Amino acid sequence: MKLGNYVEGSWKEGLGSFAPLFDASTGDVIAEASTEGIDFGSMLGYARTVGSPALRKLTFHERARMLKALALHLNSKKEEFYKISFKSGATKVDSWIDIEGGFGNLFTYSSIGRRQMPNTPHFVDGQYVPLSKEGSFGGHHIYVPKEGVAIHINAFNFPVWGMLEKIAVNLLAGVPAVVKPASITSYLTEAVVREIIASKILPEGALQLICGSARGILDHVTSQDVVTFTGSAVTGKMLKSHKNIVDLAVPFNMEADSLNCSILGIDAVPGTEEFKIFIKEVSKEMTVKAGQKCTAIRRIIVPEGMIGEVHTALQERFKKLTIGNPSTDDVRMGPLAGKTQQKEVLERIEELSKCCDILIDGRENLNLVSGDMDKGSFLGPTLLMCPSPMTSTIPHETEAFGPVSTIMGYKSTSEAIELSKKGQGSLVGSIVTSDDDIATQMVLGMASHHGRVLVLNKDSAKESTGHGSPMPQLCHGGPGRAGGGEEMGGMRGVFHYMQRTAIQGHPTTLSKITGVYQPGAAQPEDTVHPFRKYFEELKIGDTLISKTRDITREVIDQFADLSGDHFYAHKADSDFEGTLFDSQVAHGYFIISAAAGLFVDPPKGPVLANYGIDELRFIKPVYVGSSIKVHLTVKEKIQQEPREDEVPRGIVKFQVDVRDEENESVALATILTLVANKPS
């Protein structure tokens, strides 16, 4: 089977020089890949001129619904993907992480787009910044989609997750993608992309695929493009130094291999729940995906006196491990992705053995339950021990990208921290301890050299996602050797594909540009109360100025009795000497309640409900004898996703500005209301 490349709206085979792709368990040729004859420049141009405009005109909510529809469609086809995944050496559990984990990224970013981002094509960042005395000039920041293409180059063996965890983010941002998966397992990526294209859920040009070499693609990048790379640090550095990347300041995000560690706390002695958790976690990270994860544990850092117990405990777990062809039901660990991967890992073991003792040799006595030992790419868990980790450099610099890890002993917590940092930058480090003081010392000591730190104990282990599982809501990446990049992280990742721009002007102009009311902007009044208007009829800046209400001692006392809040400042007979107040003041919550009484229009109408208050601030004390009024202003509008059996509606954020008789603000808040759409 010759794999196709999805280029400029159609599937195309390479013209020649096809590279064979093998079943990792049997060595059988299952596909061939080639990109010869593909015009990468034209491909990127197509993404910029066809995919980019189509995505940029969509709002975040529309893009988010697109991701959800795609996740649901792919999930309905998952059994087909599982069958293909077995050929890559992945067990059912491995495949679940890759396949359904990838779908999970789509679902997560769909939720982020609908719940945390506006129903606009752009994003308003932060708060308005006044830049003049009289308030006629100010600034703000907005994010808009870059007008280029995201180029995702992946050299690691996650053919589904590796693609979906990246495109979920750039698609939500409004940027198209060209995906180049690791060639060795690209047959699975191709199968998923075929389903994506067939579904017609994405706009044309939003996704293109390269199966095979992408050599030369960076010759065609522009300053509006974004390049991401997942793979070896050596290859990453070579790509990052490409002339176009440097000259055009093209954003380049790298996630490289790293010497991740897991530390056993001095309190987690054999027999404790934490010791059992540590052994289970290390064993899992050495065997899931046959250790072929960029987040796998490569350095096992334990108290010197526990090295023997850790070795024995891991040995007992590995004795129960069944290795073979993943399509066999009882197999718990499959082969490496291919012969080239196996050869490289064996070379790294030899290098590590120069300064480390081999405690468990995965090259020997490997009893397979299925698969071909000679043609397949099998290797058992291999455990080494470094007798002098503080002075040896090889275990802190050499990664065997397979089921290989090295035990290192430490004398003190500070030495454990120092060992963790000798990896020169890691994607993740984990700590297993029940002592929160130890955890605090380690996390703060390690954080500068790690992109993520996981703390495990008996209270969190049951629901923990584990050492090796980056979550889309949190940042994934790491400093130094790990590449210095950052991806996912919820909305943070989306902004990597957008341009943040400072905008300056009159508050009224900025309100129009951003779609959010800015302080000092025009506040046109209307004879129609805003609660009488449907969602579509309300305009940003529309304002109601209420009648006034006098604040008396009687109403303050009544509110104190009703609420039970008898704080001294609200009592007339208090001694106010040395306090912030001159005399009895109204409760802040009474002021905001009284404000509601001034601006609410009681009869049933388009306003369905008030469901929250944001950004509530009490600015100035309100004393007995004061009077208040409210400026109620339409601040922001968000159209909600229509749901069955519910009134079509949107969210309207109203700014509540409570002012006193001197026309000075005494309280500010944003109320959130559900407002019905105008009946069609």
C-alpha cells in the first residue's frame, strides 16, 4: 500500500523512492511512503490563501464546535484505528493513550473555545489602559490569528495524539496546518487524516498531510507561519537554525527528548503506600509504549539506602510482564516502533553501561508470547544503576528512547534536587512523598529546570493522570535540553498562533474595535429600558442612568438585621477612632443590592436571568445621608450555542457603576445576564 499525501485539496502519491514501513512485531512490509514530487512551497501557499481565510472568518465558538464535531466523528471510527495501531507495536493501552487521548485534546479545546473564549474571531487581552489625563486616549491589547500556516514536524511515535494535540490548538486559533508525522508510523496518521478529510468538517485548506520526508519545507516559510518540532534535540537545533527561521523570526516551538526523572522521597520507605506508588509509576513509564515516550522516566532518583529494594521491587513487577505482538490479547508490552529504533536504543544501552551497572538486561532471556524475535523489534525492560551519579555525566546526557532507565542514589533532599537538574532541562519530573515539606522543597528547587512537576502520594495517586501524561489544560514543554518550548496549556497555547497587538485611540473607538465597552467611552441613553431589549437589539455602550436612592440609618440597620452582618463599621454606636471610617457606613453588599433595585425592570421580558457577578469592587464608603444612582452599561455580548428545548439566548455583561451625590463611583461590578434572542 502506497501512502497518500493530502496536498492542495487532493490525495497524491509520491513519484518514486518509496520507503518501506514495517510491522513492528513481524517485520512485514505494510506500507510505503514518499513525498518526492510534492511542491512544499505551493502546499504552504494553498494553506495561506485557502485555509487561512476560511478559518479566520470563523469565531472561536464556531471553531470550537468544529473541533467537537471532528472528535465525535473520529471517535465513531476508533476501532478501525486500533487495528492499524497494533502494527506499530502499540498495545491496547498504548493505543488508547495515542488514539483516544488525541480525541480528548479535540474535546478539551472545544470546551475551552466555547467556555473561556468569546464568540468573535479575535480575543481581547487584559484591561483597558488609560493614557491621558482627561480620559480621551487609551490603549488595549488584542489577539488576532496569524495569516500563515502551522507546520508540525513530529519524529516521535505518537501518530494520532502527536497530530491532534497540536492541530486542536492552531485550528481553534484560526490557523491552518500542514502535518508531517514520524514516517515509521505515518500509516496510522494517514488513516486518521483520510477520515478527517472525508468528514468535510474542516474547511478546505485547514489541514494537509505529508507522509515521508519534509526536507526543504522550511525554505518556504514566512514570518506569519509557526513551526513546531517534536523529536531529538540534535534535529531540533538543526531546524531551529534554518536561515528562514532566523532571518524572518519565524516562531519555532521545540519539544525535544529529555532525561526526565522521578524522585522517591526519604519518607517513602518500603512498606508504605508511597513506595508502592513509586514502583508502579516507574514500571508503567518504562513499559507503556515500550518506553517510547518523550515524558518517560529515564532517571530513577532514590535514597542511597533504598537502591536494593527498588531494584528488587521492579524486578518482581517485570517478571509478570508479557511481551509480544500487541494483537495478542495477553500482551502487556509490544516491540519498539522499528528496527532502526531498536538499533539506536541498543547503542545507547552500550554507552550507558560504560559508567553504569546493568541490573536487568532486556536484551537477554526475552521470552516472547507472540511475534518474531528476529524480524520484530523487541526489547525487554532494561534497568541500570549509576554508582556515582553526582560525578558521572553519561546518564544525565544519554537517552535510550525505549524501556530503559537508570537508578541513582542520593544522600539528601538537596542532592536529589541537584541530580534532577543535571538533566539540563526536562519535560517532566515527579516526586513521590507523603511529606508536604519535602514536596515543597523539591518542587521549588526543581521547577527552574522542568516544564512540569508532578507530586504523588496516597491521597492523589488514585485519580492522578500520572508522570507521563501531559494534559491539554496545562503547559507541556520544558527548558534547556527539553527544547525551551511550550505547547497546549489551555488558552496559552492558542495564543502561540495569534499576534498580540497593542491598539490605541479614543475609548469609544476602542469599544467598537474590541466589541467590549472601555471606560470613558460614549454611553448613549435610550428611552427603552435595556431589559426590554432582545440580545440582537442591545449595543455595546448602551446605558441606563437610574433614579437616585437615599441611604438612611434605618435601611443600614435593617440590612444588618436581615443579613446578620453587624460588623462595627455598620453600627452607629461604634468607636471610629483609628479606623478607616468617620461614622456608620452602608454595607457594600447592601449598596450593590440597592443598585439592583434601581436598575432592574421587574416585568417578564427578554432578560431571562441574572446568573452572576464578576469584578465586584467597593471603591468609596457610603455614609448615612448619601444618595446613590446607577449607570448600567452594556459591556460585552456573547451569543450562546443553541441547545435543544432551551430558549435561544446570549450572555450580556452589564457594567454596574454605582455613583454617589458627587457623581463619584462608590462601587463597580459586572453582572452576567441571560438575554433571549429576538423571535424569528
